[in-house]
Amino acid sequence: MGESGVLVGVAALVIREGRCLLVCRGKAPNAGRWALPGGRLRHGESLAEGALRELREETGVEADALGVAEISEVRAASHHYVLITQACRWRRGEGVAADDASALGWFALGELDALGEALLPAVRSLVERRLAAAVEEGVWSSHQECR
């Protein structure tokens, strides 16, 4: 933990052809839960650099950061962190689960309910808002089972 006791996390919100990229976490604290690709910001990184690095490490997908989509905070007895989510434009990469992601998928708005309780509530809210506003059309890829 940093000197202040607050961790700074970054996440990448990537929408491609009306579908949002999600990863199934393979490690605690959210093992088995679907979330945006992301992790801890490293010393010296900009918010965009950190989000794009985490995206590449966890999925192999490359994107351009467009700006901050949302800032959220989690405070609990065991941890306190601030998460800054970057809106991103997909550039290339089909996506392969790597690093601490056990699976990944590109999900359309109507497919989020199928994830049930495995989709983190704050992620659901953000993704639903962004997908509903997306003007992109079409379908891309299927998703893997979370294991």
C-alpha cells in the first residue's frame, strides 16, 4: 500500500461494435467475477498509460485512451482504493485471457444479465450506461466461460 494507505487503480472500458470487453478475474479479491481489465497504477505512469498497460497485460488488446469515463472509490476495513476508468477506442487484438484474467468476452447490452451476480455491480452500471449510449452497430466474437 502507498504511504497514504490509498491505492490507485486504473481500468479500461473498451467498446467494439456495440460490445464491451470484460475479463473474469482469476485471483482474489474478485476471483470468478467479471470486471473491466485493470489494476494498480504504477509510479510514474499517467492514468492512460496505466489503463492501456493493464489492458495489454490482461487481454493482449490494443486501444487508444480517450479520457476518464468514471472515478469510483471503494473503502473497506481491509483496503481503500480509488479506481479511474478510461474510455478507450479499440485498435487491434482479438483478446486472450492472460495475467490475472481467467477468461474474457465481448458482451452486448442484452448479454449482461446472463452474467448474473458474477458481474460486479459497479461495472454493470457503467457498462450498461456506456453500451446504451454507443452508436456502434454489429456483433463481434463470443465469450468464454468464467472458470
